[in-house]
Amino acid sequence: MSNSGAWTIDSIAHALPHPELRATFQREVSFTEVGKLPGIIEKWVDFIERIEAGKPRIEQLRAYFHENGHLPPEYEASLVDVSINDLQRAAGQQRGAA
């Protein structure tokens, strides 16, 4: 939904695809100093425009998945090589952080 610069707080909120994103946007706009609002608004408009630009690729992937039952190979996750020492070290860091 590119408004060619005619964005409003309401149009930005309605363009966000998830209620939680809308709530985050509304909080940021409501609790930001007036002088910093242009930066906040620009950030969210950029976010929306990137989402809109990616929609054709998402639809292509959706069609591919529907036809083939899986994503193209370049989108499939591979196993990560993690040693038992890595896991134990990570678990120790988690306990230490609490």
C-alpha cells in the first residue's frame, strides 16, 4: 500500500499485518517525543513497504509449496553441527544468567 508519501498514523496502523505490530506502532507513536516522531514514522513506513515488496515472492513460495509439498531446496534448513560441549556450555550460560 504505497501512498506516495500520503501516510497517516491511521493508514500506517491499518497497513500493519498483525494486531501486535499495530499495538507496538501505536505505543511507539504515543510515547515518543514529538521531535522524534518523523523518525519513528519513517521506520514503520519502510517496514510496511518492505513487506509489500516481498509479497510476490511469498506468493511464489506458497504456490511452489502447494504444488510440491515442500519449499525449494534453498529454503530448507540443514542440520547444525553442535557438539555436546557446545550444548553444555550454552546450558551453563543459561543457568548463570538467571
